[in-house]
Amino acid sequence: MPEDVELLQAWRAGDRRAGGALFERHFSRVRRYFRSKVPPAEIEDLVQRTFAATLEHAEQFRGEAQFVGYLLAIARSQLHRWLRKRDPVRDGLDAATSSLFDLGVSVGAMAIRQQRQQVILEAMRRLPLDTQTLLELHYWEGLDAPEIAVALDVRPGTVRARLMRARQQLRALMVGHDPCGDDEARLLRDLLD
């Protein structure tokens, strides 16, 4: 059976089977790492990102330590990146002093967030398609008015007016459906995830 280092080198050289073997060998370990730290819906994406980053930075692994340590260091880096993306306002992530609970990633918080997202998704599906697309481009894709204007073939001023109406429509569809009674701003922030 080939060593991890040999598989990584072969994968880097373009051998997809070697990459598949490495993935199969370490998938459950990386998945376990994320399972207790992130919502279930995020696990597979973070596992994929970890292996993609492993291939991207394969030249940095020199074989001085076990490959699994290197792989889990990349998983840790992906976790930190994911946590920073969830809360970009925070000045920095101090993993030595901050717990997942402190960062708002408790099991209860994850369940509430999933409920909120479900409410938002259900409300979004009730909006006209153009309105739904507008909100998705703004909140999920992070596009500003001029960029959305290009995508929708309208003027930037039109985008701003439509965005205001779209928020009102979404708010009206969500009235009484927030599982925690939080305000609309909190629900709309959840669109960023």
C-alpha cells in the first residue's frame, strides 16, 4: 500500500486515483474533526475545502511529520476561515481563548440558525423569481447595486428601489414566523450564510 506522501505527490502530478485513495483513507478522520464544530450542513463542504487546499499547498508538505497532522492543520485553518466568515465584524479569532459557544456555534444556536434559514428560504420561494434573484445576488453573492444592475440589465437606481421593496416583501412573508422572535435585521443577516 502506497504511503500518504507518495499518494500526495502522485495526486499533485495529476493522478486522480491517488487523490481518491488519499481522500478515502482520511475522509472519516477529517469529517470527524468538523462534526463536533460546525452545523451538519457545513461538514461536507469543509471536508472538500480541506482536501482541495491540501492539493493546492502540497509542495509545503515535506514529509517531516505524519501526513495526517498536516492534513488536520489544513482542516483547522479551514475551520478558522469559516468562523471568521460567519462573523467578519470580530477583530480576530483567538482559538486559544474562544469556545465555539462563545462564537455562537453551539448545538442550540445551530438548530435556531437552521430554523431561521428555513423560514427565510420558505419566504424566498414565495417571492417572484426576479425578486428572489435580486435578494440572492445582494445577500448571498455579496454584489452591490452596480454589479446587480449589470446582472439584471437595469440601472443601479432601479436596483436600490427594487431591493427596498424586496426586503419589504420578504419581511411581510416572514411576519410571525421567526422561531426566536428576533427582529428582521437578524433574519436578513442570516441570508449572508
